[in-house]
Amino acid sequence: MCAVHGVEKIEKEMSGFYISDVISGVYRGMMIALLYEEWRMFHQYTLSEFTEFLLRLSENVKLSAFRKHPRGPEKKTKKRKYDPETPHVSTAKLIAMRKK
């Protein structure tokens, strides 16, 4: 894909997770659906022919399906004030106090 769409675009915009997820899913399906004999056509390809075949396939990849979803900025949390008389407050009590 990098040879067709550019290394920079793939590294900056594409999610490796989504790409690997689709590839592994498609691979499992192909191993179930296709017989060994149907893979023999690739044995007769030279390295350059096989490379050309893969490049043609990668031209049809819809990159929009594999875009990264960057996280938004983290929200700052308010620091709780320490009260020496009650050093620990349970989460349930904090939630109850907020509901009041």
C-alpha cells in the first residue's frame, strides 16, 4: 500500500490495528473458502509478477475504511482537597454527595 498511496500518508493517517484486523479476518475466510489447488496460480508467478499483482490490488483499497481515530485532549481533573479529619472517602460517599 505504501508504494501506491505513499509511506507518509499510510503512517500518519492509517490505523495499523484496523488494517491488521481486516487482513487476519480475510485470511481466515480465504483459508476456509479456497482450496489449496486454487492457490497454485501464485506458484507460477515470478517475484516481479507477484509484486505487480499486489500493487494492482492495493490501488483498490479504500483508505477511508482504515483511518485513525485520534484521541481528543485529556480533560483535567480537579484535585481533591485533603482533609486530615477524613483522610479517605469512599467512592460511594462521593457519588452520594454529588447527587444531593
